[in-house]
Amino acid sequence: MRLGKTVMFSLMMVSAQGLTAPDVDVGLKQQAPSFIELDRDGDGLVAKVEVERVPRLVPRFDNWDRDKDGQLSRAEYRNGLLGRASK
């Protein structure tokens, strides 16, 4: 029984620490500009230079750019904000 309590406590501590995907930033989705706001030239894609005005997004850009074309599609941006970007 003691071991069961120890395991449960450990699981609760891991959960309480908020261990999530390393690229997830609590509050980023609520504070980040919309895709349309970032897409300054209106081409339907967000280039790295367009992201530079939002410092919190700059270090995430390469990870979010799943197809490595140097631009974020609407889906890549959304998935990045939701923490679904692959490494």
C-alpha cells in the first residue's frame, strides 16, 4: 500500500509541474497576434521577417516550420501555438 501512495504522489507532482511539450508557452496562444496580423504582405504565409516583430515567436519559427520552406502556413502557425509542432 505504501508503494501505491508513493507512485500516486510522484504522478501528482509530475502533473503539478506542468510537464508539457517543450515548445508550449502558457498564454502564448492568447497573446500571440493572429495569422492575418502577422501576414503583413497578405500572401497567405508568414515569413521569418514578419515574425521578427514578435520576439516570443522568433525562437519558435524554425520548429514550427514543419516543411522547412522558410515560411509558416496557417496550419503550421496554429499547430505551433497549440504545441503540436514537431521537432
